[in-house]
Amino acid sequence: MGAERIYQLLQSRTPGTVSGAGFKQAAVLVPIQERKDGDYLILTQRAEGLNHHSGQVAFPGGRVDPADRGDLEAALRETHEEIGIDPGHVRILGQLDQTRAAYNFLVTPFVGVIPWPCEFRLNHAETAAVFSVPIPALLAPGCFIQENRYLDPERRHPVYHFYYDGWDIWGATARIVKQFLELVYDFKPDENGA
């Protein structure tokens, strides 16, 4: 797709926000690498010993700290802490809609391009693994599954899964991936969710 086109698409819209009190603010980076063979999303597996979302596939990011000057700074700081990407090496393309996550987190996702190649330096206290997923694999038939069950009666959205190379990308991360693919790559899952 190309970073410039993604930038134009994301800048042409106003990201959706979630209102309400009592949320724990969090922010994530949706890192993209532009490679010779196409665009890739970078995802992590959270370490098993973490208090929240342990072992799950996620984008790098986390809680917004009081010292952060906003959600974007938190996403970049957490990305640096978790996988070693210097904030100065990230080109931010735009913001996606806020989404709720388990444990009453409100997540603000930012899409950004990171260098290719790049050396990831994992903080193993927070991150068990980092992996890349080619965008065409996420768009392929059978990768996306929609479960018509609801984890929380207040959040009336189905549970989404993207399956790739043994990884189960689900929950808030899958909602972010789905919205990114819909906005940028015209992703349209069939009515059965597969």
C-alpha cells in the first residue's frame, strides 16, 4: 500500500473515541514495516508473568503514565521499552479508533512505520516474542474468524480472531487489526466471519 497512502487515508478521518469514566488509559503502536515483498505488521507476545493479558498476542504498548505527554508518547515509550525501537525511528501515520480492552483499559492505537531491517531488543520481563505478519496473510480467506459470543455485556461486539502461523491474534488486538485492514486495505470479511 505504501506509507504515504496509509498516511493520507488515516489523516482524512477523525478517530472514534470512547466516553465514560473509570478507564485506565493505554496506548499501542501498530508498527508497519515496508519490505521489498510488501507490508508487514509487527506483533508481540506478552510475557507470561504479567498482571494483565499475559501470554497474549498484542501490539507494543501499555498504560499511559502520568509523566507521559499524551497517548502517543506513551505508545512510543512502551514500544521502546518492550522491543527496543527508538521513538525517533518511528514515522507516525495516524490514529485508529479507541477500543476497550479487558481489565477496564481504554486503548488508543497509533499506526507507524518502523525501519526494515531493524534489530528488536526484547525486554523479556514484558515481551516473550516479536513476530511479523504479511498483510496479504491477514486478508487471506480463512485467516479471520468471528465468534458471536460476547465477553462483556456492556461491550456488545463479537470476538474476532486472526490466525497466522500458529498465532491467535484476538481480543482488542484483533479489533485494531480488523479496523486497520478495513480502512487501509478494504478488508471485507464474509457474513459468516470467515
